[in-house]
Amino acid sequence: MQNSIEFTFKKPDFMKNSPFLLFTAVLFFFSFTSKAQDATTETPKVEAANTITKGTQVIGGGASGAVEINKNYTNTDFQLNPFYGYFVSNRMQINAGISLISYRYNQAGNINGENAFGFSPGMSYYFFVKNRSAVSGSCSLGILREENISGNKVEASGNYLSAQIGINYNYFISSYLALNCSFTYSRYYGVFDANSISVIPYGVGQLSVGASWFLTRACR
């Protein structure tokens, strides 16, 4: 008879309440900077609407991370998410991205953690495009391959199915380059292969920052 074991990994406490506050602060900062720059500069204005058009290609990515250190243990959690996108209309983008994840929990030299690699096709819709700003909603489905590590050994590995929704803010510093901030909620479902251990579904909210390069028809 196989026993069902639930794996849960403690995330840093400060991440439970701060993502929404950080996301709001970043939006406010970019909005204020945009207004101040448009009011003082004499150079031609950068218009996001001129870049976000049908046929535009996008290469970009985001990164997130957290470190928690106290006298008993240390947590580190880092993730990198490069992606490629293509605008099938003036507001709709289809895309595909990969996820590289590393999580470590170190208590008195006893190190446990996870390494994961994922692939997620999806789409984004830009519902607000004005001046230098562009805001989009996104959704995607994907698969994630994960390894559980104890010391220097892989104790178990498995595949997850994932579903994500998110909101993304882009601030164009030029006609082709945008800085971005995203908040994404991901839901994971999976079964570990090695020991046939069932894993309960769990969700993770994540704030990330990054940059995107927009390759329009005019510059190709």
C-alpha cells in the first residue's frame, strides 16, 4: 500500500503580504516618472501604442528572488523567466516562456531544496496602452519538471502541470525597450515519479521585474 505524503515548503513570511504593496509602489513610481519626463523633455514622445501593433515580436524576461536569514536557518528562492511573444493583433500577444527555479533551505548545514525547469505557452491582452505605459493581463498553461534535493543527492523527481494568471505593467524608456513589473499567481498539480508520492495542489503568488525588447515591423 502506498502512503500519500504532502510536501509543503515554507516561503519567507515577508512575501505573504508584500507583493501587492511592492507592485503598487512600482506602478506609482513609473507613472510619476512618465508624467514628469513628458512634461520636461523636448524630444519626441515615446508612444507605447506605436510599438504594440500587429506583427511586433517581443523578447524579454523577468526575475524574482527572496532571501531569509535568521539564527536557525537560511532560505533562498530565485526564479528566472525568459520568454518570446508575437502580436497577432494590436492588443493580443501569444507567447512561450521557460522557468528556471532554485529553492534552498539550509539549517545547520543540512541543505534541502528544489531545482525545477518549466515550459509555458500562453497569451496576453493589453487592455491599457497610453503614452509610455502599457498594462496587460496574461494566462498560460505549462509543465514543470522538479527535483527534490537533500544534501547533494536528488531524493525524488516529478512532473507538474501548472496554470498561471497575471497582470503586467510595461514602461517604455524607448520605442523598443520597456521595463516591466509583473504579479503572477500559479497553481501546480503533480505526482512524483520516483516514489509514486502524491502531491497536493498548491498555489504561489510571485512578484517579478524585468525588461522586454520590442521588434516592430519597421525595424526588421
